[in-house]
Amino acid sequence: MENPDFNKDKRRTGMLVLVAGAIFLAVNSAMGMLLSAYGLFNVCLTDAIIVLTTALIFISVRSRLKTAFRISLPLVFSLFGSVQFAAGIFSPAKAEDNFVLAGILVTIVAEVIILLVTLHFTKPD
């Protein structure tokens, strides 16, 4: 039988992840409006990275994974998301022949595969 306090903590943590993601998204979009050097392509790219990273972290926190995975996966996804975000800021402002964008897409696919494999092969707590 599951501990009700444990489920309550998972819900709180999930809400915290969503609120933090919304704050990052709002600040990033505001910076895009304020800074002329921060182009629309880069703002949209980094906004998408923030949304995807937040979703991956939320899923891993709210899932029925073992505690070690619920702690480590968000850290891994945060690290990948930070690198993707930095790459998205300095990415060329076009989609065609954009190797930075290709690298970001490859890492996103790797993150999704890591999450799916972990969800499939680990037993819940």
C-alpha cells in the first residue's frame, strides 16, 4: 500500500517543477522582447527547450520510479536542458544547415529514450 504522504510530496514536487518551468519560460520570453540581439528564432528555440525539459522533469518526478531514479533523472535532464538552452541562445538564427539545432534535437531524442527505457525497465517503489 502506498504512503499518502509520499504521494502528496510527489504532487507538491510536480507543482514546483511546473511553476519553476513557467517562471523560466516567462523570463526567457521577456528577455526576448527586451533584448534586440536575442532573435525570435532563438527565443522560440529556447522556449521549446524549456517546455520540453520541464515536461521531462515533471514526468520523471511524478512517475512511479524508484527513488534513486526520481532523484537522478531530473538532475540529468536539468544538465542536458542547461546545455541545450545555452546552445539555443548562441545558435544561428535559421533552421537550414543549423548543426547546433541538429545537436539539440539529438540530445532531446536521447533524453526521451532514457526516460522511456527507465520507465519500462524499472519496478516502482
